[in-house]
Amino acid sequence: MTRVTLLALAFLWGLSLVSCRPHWVIVEHDVASAAGPHEEKVVGDEPPAPNTEVVPAPPSPNHVWVEGYWTHCYNGWVWMPGCYALRPRLHAVWVSGYWERHPRGWVWIYGRWS
């Protein structure tokens, strides 16, 4: 690798360390593993209403749209846009995560494949 490439990779790695991407962020390459154990996420303030997303055409019939959601990060709300995910098995359906009101605050209920 060239020195410029190595510097660019080091810069991008550094950005990933300070980015607002908590452990439950769903991206195309890790949706299939979203059914594993999770830490509970509780926040005090109510999440904003979901954003309206334009859903593009799927890359294949085996891809499912995973809608975006609000996450709480650094004392504020951040919108995580939706993406397509490859079904882990034939006819699998994605059940989206959501914020639920509890006596302790708002609790994130993780999305899962069913």
C-alpha cells in the first residue's frame, strides 16, 4: 500500500472511533446477527417522530428494507437511515425496533428477524 492510502485508512479508522454509532446500529452487514444478546438502552426524553424515508428499489428479491430509526447519542437524538439487508433465510421477515415508554424512561426494543 502507498503511504497516502495508509494515511487515509488511518484517518478513517480514527473517525470511526469518535463517530456516534452505538452498538445497536443496524447496517446491512450486521442485521443478520441482530438477534444476539444486547445491552439495555434507556433514555429520559421521548424520541422524535420517525423521519419519512424514500425507499429505493431492492438490490435483489432476497433483500428486505430495514427502516431507519432514532438513536440517542451524546445527549441528543440522531437519525440512523434505513438500508437493505439480505434475508438470513427464505421468507424471513424483519420486525423493526422501536422505543417503548417505561417507568424508567424510554427503552429501545431491538429489531429482529422472524
